[in-house]
Amino acid sequence: MAGFYEELTNADKNKSLISLTIIEGQGMGSKALWSNGEFICRQGDEKVFDPFSEDLKGLDKTQIIKSQNSTLFCEFVTGEKYMVVCGAGHISIPIIRIGKMLGFHVTVIDDRVSFANTARKEGADTVICKPFREALEEIQGSTGHYFIIVTRGHRHDQDCLSQIIVKKNAYIGMIGSRARVKLVKDFLENEGISRELLDQVYTPIGLKINAQTPEEIAVAIMAEIIQVKNESKKTFGYPKEILGGLTSLELSDMPKSLVTIVSRKGSAPRDVGSKMIVMLDGSTIGTIGGGCVEAEVCAIARETARDKTPVLKKVDMTPGNAEDEGMVCGGIVEVYIEPVLD
């Protein structure tokens, strides 16, 4: 199935893209990609997907669908998450750190050399040291772009928002007092930008947690972004580290399995769609929650990598079944363990 993951890597993730896997029954292990109302790739038993075509047309979240003969796991796939921070002042520094910790590709824009250098030292992936308006012309935007406007003045806010508001995005947030925000919005409305569009901007930025320090404000902002990101219930699909491990030439000769949580009940540690790769030698990429759950699944995954047979496994962590083993979080998860075939 290595070819499938290459197709997945190259697919346009700005369009609706769904990864499909038969996890039980006829055609178990077969995979496909569905985008904009049609199959764009099928591997394995291709005909096994036909009974699901009508259900796929109305799909709006990651879920399991069953037919008479097969069970299909349908997972929305999104592209890499990009965070664009306009301004490299004192609030931006913890934003950069948290953004990197959460797996965002972080771009920082500031027209001051010393501030841009600080952002670079703090770990930003890309730093653009140019006037805001000019720098934002270099950023196309996408459904995976999260824009944070934390500049040093309302005129810079105006320059940023006027450029960003017309770009495709997942989130736009702007810091500032109500008076400052109103000044910016009124100016841009007079410039011809609709009030309805301007009112979609998250202002005041961040969740209301009575944040005061730069670090607390950064936490409030990133918490709001997490909330927005996760509201869709479509999961994140394939994180960069997972997709990289599946397509890496260096790892191509190492037998391995891909583990995916396909259903979840109760307070399991990770959500549906969480993934990890387990190599035959026991090394892993990613996590499905750690602890005894992961240890048990890893042992099965190594066997799967060896004998090339997929497995659908239910793990019960409810009290009475798991406490003796240290799995006290509760809940039940089903994991699909599949060999990664050449």
C-alpha cells in the first residue's frame, strides 16, 4: 500500500479529501481516496467500495459506515496546519513555542530586524522581515492557515487584516482593545470590505480566561485555535510525521504496521483518527495514548508487520478490566492495525 500513501501525499488537501479503509469483512485492508464526489484512487478489492458511494456523498465527519458485507472507516484528511503570526513582540514568543509544540508550521512576520531575529531563535519555521502588507502577499492561504494579528499598532493591524481577510483561512484572530478593534474594522469597512466578513474575525482574541501575562495570553489564543480546529469533528487525518514515516525511503525496507483508532467510547486518552507506526524492531512513530494500551497494541502490530495480516482490535479500559494493569482512564477504543505493504 506504499503507493496509496504517495497518492495521499500528493492529493489536494484544500479540497474535501477522505481516506477510506475496509477494516472488517469482505475486502479487509483495501484502501481508497474520495474527493469531491468521486474515487480518485483505489487499491485492493476495488469493487468493495461501490456500495458506499451514496453514503460518501453526504459525509460530513470521520466515522464508520457498514454495508451488508464490509465495514468502512472514513477519515477526513486535511493538510499541514500553518500558523502565521503578524508581529514578533513579547506575546508572539510564547505563541511560537506553543504553536511548534502543537505541530503547526509557524511563520512570523515583522519589519524590525531585531524582532525577526528573536522569532527565528525561538524556533519559527519561517521568518519574513518585510513590511506586513508586502510580506503577506507571499502567503497564499488555505483551509489550514491560522492567522494571528498581534502587531504594535492599529495601522499595522489594518495592513494585515486587509490582506488576510480575502485569503482562504481556518481562523483569523486580532489582538487589541475594543476601541482599537473598532477603529480597524470601521476603517476597512469604509475601504469596501463587508462588515459581515469583518465580524468573523476573532476579537478580542483568545478564550476568556482572565489572561494577563504574555504567556497566559498566548495560552488563551492557542486554546481558541485548538477549539476552532477541533470543532469540525473531521480529525486531522495523517500528521506530517506519520505520513513521512509511511513514505520514507530510509524506512521502506523495514516491515511496519500502521495503527489507527477507529472508534472510541468513554474517556479514552486519544481521539478517533490518532495514529502511530510500529516497526518490526519495536520502534515507533507517533502515539495512540501511551501506557498499557499502547504496549499491548504494539505487540500485536509487530506480529502484523511480520505476517502481513490486518487486525481490528478492541481495547477495554473501563474499571474492572483495566485498573489492575494501570489503565485507569476508562473507555473503550477499537484500533485497526494494518501492515504497510510495498
